[in-house]
Amino acid sequence: MSALLTAVLIPAQPHQPVAALTLDVAELPLLWAEVGGPVDRVTLLEPAGTLFTNAWASRFGLGANMRATVLAAAANPVWRGGTILGDAVLLGAAHGGVETSADPAYREVLLTSAGRFGMEVRTPTGKEVRGVLPPLMWSDPFAAYADGLRLVRGHPLYAVRIRPLG
């Protein structure tokens, strides 16, 4: 019996809600239905994770997934400048070659339909940078990621992390 993983589906269409998925580890190479084609990976660093995307998205003429793009750019400063096309599935980082469920830090933020979100800025070593940001709140986590990227534009290696506020 294979293990079940919790994933987060981020549709390319902004009007479609982000949704939780339960996936069998044995089926991960076959995420064709979820992303609409053969899979490619985008590594996320802070917090660690993996976005599974459609490797042939440009061949298929799929539209830009701005929500997945800002998430990837915020979590992996080295990846910034790319664009994710089509739907994306977020899982955790692989450990020892085995995939894991999406980090609770992502699930808490992305699957919350209503709430308030704050932002943290992290150095390449993972330390939180204090005093850089004014005490701001957002009701949309993807808007928070996008604003965070604008705020750290002068610090190209800083990661942006969103967290729920009490």
C-alpha cells in the first residue's frame, strides 16, 4: 500500500479556487490529469517544497499561472524571472528521493478562504529579517506574495514567506 500525500492544486485561472488534493505516492509520475501534461518540477526553498507543472505548457498554449508564478518567485529567489504556465500542484520537498506532503506553512495560507495574512522576509540562510517591513496585512495570500516581491526587489536573494495572522 502506497502512502497518501496532501497536495495543493493552484489552477491557472484566477477565478478557480485553490484546492487540496490527496495523491498516492505511486501516482506522482502520472500527474498528467492534474497539470494537463507531462510533469516538470520547480523547486521551492523557503519553505521547502516542489511545484509540479506542465512540461509542455508552452507547446499546448496554456495561459500564465500568476498565482503559482508569484509563489515560486517568493519561495525561490534564484528562480525569479520565470513564468509558470497552466495548473500547478504543490507538494513538499523530496527527502531521500521520496516525495512528501505540502508543508503546513503553505497549506495554512493557501487553503484558507478568508483570513488575514502577514509577511516575513528571509535571508538566504533562512533567518528572518526584522524591521524591513511595516506591519501590513493582506486578505489574499497571492497579493501578499506579489507585494512582498516588490518590497524585496533591492535584495534579490531574499525569500518572501506569508503567514496567517491570529
